[in-house]
Amino acid sequence: MQTVLIVDDSLTAIRQLETIVKGSGDFVCVGAARNGVEAIRLYHEKHPDVVCMDLNMPEMDGLATLRYLRSLACDVRVVVISSVGCRDGWYLQAVELGAARVLSKPADAGMVLKALRNV
Amino acid sequence: MGVKFFGQYLQECGIISRDSYIKAKEFQKQNLRFGELAVAMGFVTEKQVTEALNRQRCDDAPIGELLVACGALTADHVRAVKLRQDETTIQIGEALVLIGAMTVVQLQKCLAEFTHEQAPYRTDHVELPENVPNGRIWSMAADLTFKMVTRVLGLTCCPEPGFVTELILPNDTVAMVRFSGGANARYLLSVPRTVRDRIATSLLQLDTAEGEPLEVLQDSVGEFVNIVCGNVTVKASQLGKDVQISPPVLLEIPEQGMGPQAGEKAVSFPIHLEDGGDMELIICVCE
């Protein structure tokens, strides 16, 4: 069973992703963070296999969080799920920072699970 | 679902790898923008292009039009530059073929499938009141909102034409996102309790909103606004405008209502839902 950390400022998005992960059978959610600062704290606490990350968040956005995770030279896999992820500039930055997949919101369960399983 | 561009689509479908995408984007860096090409062709100076780009922050018009308007270019020049651009610009699909990441046959097939998938998000024109800055962007934003009410929430809606308003009335939930950069405005979606609950049940795939915390129900309106506005930024970049959005927040509107902020023009789009509920989109455009 692989562990997932969800990072999104939206309770709705967190609930949606928790439901998808719970129903997957091969992933389990180990925490949810509402911004990048919380995400970093939870990352160090839980050491998830995969992080599902929003980009547009208060306090510390997804790109800054991704940059931090990369600076750790860790092998955590990041799936970006964001309403702004599909903007060319953001998308390229996310990919260059090592995001394994970038999905646009609203992302359906099938797309999310495909991304989680194939990263 | 949602607006996306072709390179992203190809990655999502597993047609190309991340590395191929990055290589193709590098390849595309040789593409010149209209202004750069006009300078390279000797029609205008860099200074003239810079001045036109600055004007473009306020005037929602293509750079060629602005250069003609200030006398720096003629219409013939614009045609010549566009022709040269068409001949020399390498699209992402072509770049991927050139670097060997896909074949021409694959490209044609994927383009057809992509066009079909994105068809529901192709924007029709929404009329705005006159003299609204960056009207093209806000018309697109309104249209995308109406489309996503239907596509994402599964609600059939009938919007009214936009009109300028001096009063924003209170409602159960008013979620706001701020646009900045190439086009500045506050985007507000105002919904009553019944519509708030419909949004929550749609997004969370619930049978009923009963028993759900208020925070979750109101957050779902914010998340819907976030989704719409994120897609607006994508389409805006396709129209040549680089805009950013803030995370969504909830607004408390006083009982007597409130006007737009100083320097704003508020355009209201009442949206009627098939089951009788109403919502209101208000775009407070910075003048």
C-alpha cells in the first residue's frame, strides 16, 4: 500500500481526493495540508510515497513547495492537480521541477488514479 | 476535464514523455513573437514594440493593431509579419515530430481527438456593456463560467446579458478570486443556500448536503470559482494575456449591499438555473 499526502487549500478538493484515494485499494491517505508550509511539516513527519499538490495556495504555493521538495533530493513523487496547472508557464515550471504528472482541475477519479499508479 | 493545451493532453494520454515535452518546448524557443518578428523584418524598432506592449496592458487588442494605431506599422506590414509568422512558427506538435517524439500520423490523429475533447470549452461570444477594459477576457470568463456551471456542476443554466451595476447584494455565499497581471478584476460568484448545496453535492458527489459542515459547503463554492478562474487564466494565455489569480476567499457583503471599489466597473450576469434557483456572476473590472 502506497501512502499519499494531499496538499490543497480547498476542503472540497481535499475531500474529493481523499475519497478517490480511499476507493483505490492500493493507496492510503496519510495527511492533508492546506498550504505549502503545512505540507513540508507533514512531509517530514509522514514521508509519503506520493504527494498530490495544488499550485494556487496561500502562504506558500505549490511551485515553491515543489522546489523545496526537490532541494531535499528525495524521491517523493509529486502529482500536481491544479486549476492553473495547465497554463503553459506554470505547467513547464512544474514539469521542470520534477512533477511526475500535471492534471487540470476538475480532474476525474480515473485520471487521478492513473496518474498515481503510473508515476 | 477542463481547458488544457495540446502538450499537456499528449502527456496525459501517455503519447509523449515529460522529457520529450521539455525538449520540444526548448525547440519552440526559436519562435519569434509578432513584435520580435516585426523588428527582425525591419518594420519597427524595439522601442516602438515596448511602448505598444505597455499600452496593451490597458487596451485589449493584438500588438499588430496597436502598432498600426500609433503609426508604427501599416496594415500591409501586419499582413507580411503574420504571413512570415505562419510560415516559420513551430507549434508544439510539429516540434515533437521534429525531435522524433511522435510521428506525423500520430500528430494528426491526436489533434483531431484533442479538438473534439476541447470542443465543449470553445468559447462563444458573450456581449459585455461598452467600455469595459479587457472586454474580450471578461466575455470569455463569463462564457466559461456558464459552460462550467453546466459541465462541472451538471446544472442547466440560462444567463442574462451582462449589465453594469452599482450594487452588489448580500447572499448566502459569495466567493471571490482576484485577477492580476495582464487583466485586473475581482471575480465574484454569489449564490443562495440552495445553490451552494447543489454545488457542494455536485463537487463532492453527495446525495445530500444535509449534515455537511457549513465550512465545507461554502468552501465548495470557492473551489468551483477557483476551477473556473484557473481555466480562465489558461484561455487568457491562449489569447496572449498573462494573468494570475489569487486563491479564492469568501466575502461578507453587508445587508444593505455594497458598491464596486474605487476604480472598478462592476458587470453583473444573473444566471438562472433550470430548477428555479439563481446565482449571480459579478466581474468588477479595474478601469
